[in-house]
Amino acid sequence: MERAEAAEAQAAPDGPGPGGRRPSLLWALGLFRSELVTVVRRWRTLALLGVLAAVPVLIGIAVKIETSDGGTAGPSGGDGPAFISQVTNNGLFLVFAGLAATLPVFLPMAIGVVAGDAIAGEANSGTLRYLLVAPAGRTRLLLAKYASVLAFCLLATLVVAASALAVGALLFPLGEVTTISGTQISFADGLVRALAIAGVVALSLTGVAALGLFISTLTSSGVAAMAATVGLLITVQILDQIPQLHAIHPYLFPHYWLSFADLLRVPVYWDQLVKNLELQALYVAVFGSAAWARFTAKDITA
């Protein structure tokens, strides 16, 4: 009811003015803000962010315990989960290890839950028709929904990175960063690269966000949309691990996710990074268009 009343209150004063004027940019920003606040204030969202923040904490504590007797943690090497082996030398590497650990499963599942619930959850609760009373129309509402999911992608990624940085600084020394290429860069440069990596990880989730939003337009059950999105995510992850299907791997949205490790090379290897961003852009274009086509033609009865 609170959501419905807010939608009605928002729609009333911002209707088309004399001459049928379209809603202003300020109104559109207000719609986005309303959607983002609604997403972030949900207990389910806060629980997801809590789980994401806990992953680096658990990794950091596990590494600290494992190396308390002077041993080493994790495998040797430089990318993916092997970042764990560098954490004891520099706590900043916990940021990279935390993102590498959460990106394959935890982060995309959180995005899938939020995106899958974006439209279907409103329809299930009966508030979607109240939102459509507003003068923005379906296209602007859909864009506001997707923008709020993208904002959550960035927020979730930054929560993981911030938690990892805090735990890394608390449990391990900080200092110059040894890159995958074996060269030394300053701690400040390492922080900049960590921020860039967080940005790339957030962008890597935009394809999942578009896919989840499209699935959300296909049903009026938020639970079904979330389950379908997460189930599809798991299926694609499994397909990406089957060697016999290598021909389709470059077209699966998670295939280049761990390419963010190339930002820790000197010079940076851009090939896999660019392929990842191009692939995500393709998924956004295809499933974003499909979501728009479905939502603008959908009969809203609830």
C-alpha cells in the first residue's frame, strides 16, 4: 500500500501540463530515485548486500588463520582465486580475491534476484498499475527500473570491494603492489586499479541485469522471475565449463568475467576486457530491446 500511495502521490502533481507537455527530466530523475530507494530499502536487498560484504571477511579470516604459522595461502599464480596467495603480502589483494570469489556466483545471483523482481514483483504486489498512472509511460518506467538495477550492480560491487579493503587493511600489511607482470606499482596506483576493476566488474553484470529484466516482464510472479533468472545463470555457468562446448563459450555472458585481472598487468592487456564489455553491450541491446517490446505490449491487469 505504501508503494501504491507513493506512486499515486507522485503521479498527481506531475501530470502533463497545458498543451500536453511531457514529463520533465527532473521528474524522470525523481522516478529513478524512487525506484532506487525502493530497491535498496527492501530487507531482501539488505540481506544480499550483507552476504556479499561477509564473503571478503570470511576469506580474510580464513587466510589469516591458515598463514598464522608462517605458511602460505592458496595456490601460486596471479589470476582468479590465486589472488589469495598474495593477500598475506598486501591486504589490497583481498579486494581482487573478494571480487574474483563473488563474481562467478554471489554477485550475479544478487543481480538476478533484484532484476527478476523489478517488474514481476510490482505486478505480483498489485502496484504496477499505480506506477503506470504516472505520466512517464512504460518506456520511462522500464528505463528507470533498469537504471536502478544498474545502480545496484555498482553498489553491490563496491560493497564487496570496500569490505575487502577494510578487512585487508585490518589483518594484513599494505604497501606497493606487485602486478601480475612482476613489476611494482605504488599503493595509490593499486587503489586506482582496484577502483577500475570494481567498475569493470559492475559493467560485467549489465548483461545479467538486462536478461533478468526481460524475464521479469514475462511473468507476474516475482518468485518465478527470480528463480528463472538464477536458474538460467547457473545453467550458463555450467555450459561455460564444458570443454566440448568451446565453440559457444565466447558468446556466453560470463565467459570473460575474470578478464578484469588484466588490469593488474603492466601494460594492461585490453583484448579480453574489450571482448567482455562488447559482449555485455550485446546482451543489453538484445534483452533490453526484448524487455521493452514485451513490457510496452503487455496487458497490465494487476
